[in-house]
Amino acid sequence: MSTLPTYFLSHGGGPWPFMMDQVGHLYAKLDASLRALPSELPARPKALLVITAHWEGRQFMLSSSAQPPMIYDYGGFPPHTYQVQYPAPGDPALAAQVKQLLDAGGFPAVLDEQRGFDHGTFSALYPAYPQADMPIVQLSLRHDLDPLAHLQVGRLLAPLREQGVLIVGSGLSFHNLRAFNAQGAAAARAFDDWLRSAMALPPTERTAALLEWETAPAARMAHPREEHLLPLMVVVGAAEQDNASVPYHEDAFMGALAVSSFRFG
């Protein structure tokens, strides 16, 4: 089995893949990048481990249901988007393995048999795997949002890459919903320029820069709260010695914003 890369995916807003008739022109580039993801891999994954920006716990949490339900964690969208289904299977054995890795590394984790797929997971993965036939386990953030802790958790997950598990961080490189328009354009560009430059640094320097992300240009304008950035810490930790590339970037997301996704390895 080839060693799989890791990804940080900017997942867009709400249930956009299920509204392409209305918003497709806004999401064309993101949609194309996600559809291309399977063809970029050296082998088909056995399962996906998704670190989602939309789940936080006092400890790290893992979805462990064999058939996870849906979570419609958004508001103000058309009625049909509260009935969409993404019936991908879970993987209780993988969830238990991840828990064991985190427990042994000093980050006690909790299995959650009730947790369903949130839109950070199903909106990002539907374009890539529309058949919903890829087993998925979700990993939460820890609510303190400590960047080093999330990087260290990523390091513990690294062996999974050699076992056919694709590790995906689902967030957004710019996430200020009060400036999700032209008002946020300058901040998005400044932060995205810094982020792409930081991800291109040699591994040790890249890690150091990421841990000091709050000193970046427009950092707190781009992320008033950093839950949509923290999945990046995990996937970098899981591929810390690998080079980064940019499978998706645009300067006019939602008409105005610079956003990016990253691949490691």
C-alpha cells in the first residue's frame, strides 16, 4: 500500500453541493478540485479520517457508528437541504484504532456512537465520493483549540497513512462570516498569501510558522475564532516531513475572497 498524502480542504459554505442549480457559479473551482481528489491519490483509500471544524469536545472525540446519521448544522437554506442524505458507512474498527493511538500518545479520546456527519464532512466529500461508498470516521477538535496539541495529535495519526487511511482536515482558510464578501477581501488575500508562503517553507520552519499563526497578516480578521484553521494543524502533523502543494486556490471565492486547500505528500 502506497503512503497516502494528507489534505486540508476548504469546504465552502453549508450544503452547497446540493444547491448547484442556485450557487454552482460560485463553487465551480472548488467543486472541480474536490472531484479531482480521488484521481490524485496513489491508491484508493480503505477509509477516510476527517478532522472536522464543526465538532469540538473537551477531549478529542471519534464518531464510531457503523451507519452515521446526518447533522444539518446550518440555517437559512432551502428545505430540501435538510433532507439530503450521504449514507457513507462508518468504520468502528478504525475509530477504535485511532482512539488507541491517541490514548497511547497522551491525548485520551472518546468514542461517540451517536455522532453523525456534519456539513464539513458531507459537503466536502460528496463531490469527491458521490457514491458515498467510502468508510468515514470523524475526529473532533479539542475545544481549547491549542495549535500544538492538534499538531501533536496529527503526529500520532501518521502511521495510518501507510495503512490506506486518507487523513483529511475539513475547514476553511478564511472564516469570518461577518466579512464573507468584499469587506473581507483584503484580509483574505493577506492571510492567504501568508498561509501559502508558510506551507511552502521547509518542514521545521513550516511547523514553527503554523504554531505562530496569530502573528500572520490579518490573522484575526481571517479567523476571529480558529476552529476552521485547526484541522490544518492535524494534517500537517500527520505529514510533517512532506512537501506541500496547493490543489485548490482562487482569489474570488464568493466573488471576493482568496481561499486555498493544501495537500501534503
